[in-house]
Amino acid sequence: MDIDAIHADPARRPRGDSAWMRLALELADRAALAGDEVPVGALLVAPDGSLLAAGRNSAIAGNDPTAHAEINALREAGQRLGNYRLDGCTLYVTLEPCAMCAMALVHARVARLVYGASNPKAGACGSVFDLLRDPRHNHRVVVDGGVLPEEAGARLSEWFRARRQARNR
């Protein structure tokens, strides 16, 4: 599925969480190919079901520790809409967000998060922390994790395995 084609032709937009996650997985693949980035992809879908923004990890290439896939997608959407509030939107991301990204979702007022693989080292949406369900926040994000978790996890595992092997040569 081609993200540019989806922007150009709304009739080509995916239907359902699995279809959107497959597209996010394609972005993750692009991240891995574009400069040794951790393969994470994110898509922000507007309340009407249209693709609003896409992001992939670019922290290494940009020397920017905040350039996670989720943040890149939120930035693009904010610019596109001319607003930092992204009410009613759904974020699809291949890996459970970290604390930084989880709190960005709260501040942006994203309605729903759908993620692929759990993040047992830094996940902030139920695995290690559960920031999105904290009752002290003035906004709650609905969380649906585990959409195509094997596919998402396999990409990450393979990327880290290859990186370790290259380092040991």
C-alpha cells in the first residue's frame, strides 16, 4: 500500500485497525532502510477516516532524540491542521509508545492509540508504565494494543539482531 496514493485518492484508504497497522509496518520498514533507524512507523488518522499524517523514526539521522515516529506524525498533523490539538484522531504505531510519546498524545488530545508490539523495556501504555490511563490527566486516550504484534515484534527483533551481529564483526 502506498501512503502517497492514499493521500491522493481517499478511496484507497485502509479499512480497519489491521489494515492501518500494515501500512504503519511499511513505514517502519522505510525507517530501517533510511539510515539505520529503529523500525517504527506511525500514522495519524483523522476522525473522518482520512490519513492525516505519517511518521517514522528519524532520531539517528536527525540527531534529534525527540524524532520518534509518533512525534513526527503529530508534528506533521499539527502543521497540516494549523492546530496542536488533534481531537478525535487515532494514532497507529508499530511499537507501544515511550513516556515522551505517550504524554505527547495526551497533550495533543488524541482520542485513540492502536499499537502493534508491546515495549517491555520502555512502554508507557501498559507494559512498564500506564501513563495514558492515569486518572490525574485531564484527557484520556483509549488504548488498543496488540494489533499484528507478531509482525511488528519480528521486525524489531530482526533489526536489533542484525545490529548486534554487525557490531560483533
